[in-house]
Amino acid sequence: MATVKITQTGSPIRRTKDQRATLIGLGLNKMHKTVELTDTPEVRGMIRKVQHMLSVEG
């Protein structure tokens, strides 16, 4: 399966609760933390929701 590498580059301070929950759902909770997830439509949708706070590779 294909994977996607996501790094949190933006702070969740002053963001809405659903954006904070999306970051936690992706496994991100601190600045510059990187996770590798399977590339599924669900993960892509979550990335799209908080794309202004992420850096995506792959």
C-alpha cells in the first residue's frame, strides 16, 4: 500500500475544535512531529481539512 508522510508545521492555537480534533486523528499533536499513514481517501480528506498546518510528502 502507498503511504503519505505528514509533518505538522502550524500551531493549533486559535483554531477551531474540529481542526484540532483532525490533527489528533492524524496522530499529530506537536509542532514538527512527523507521521507516516496509509494513503486512503479518508486520510486525504483529513489532510485537506487542515492543509494550511501541514507539510505533505508522497
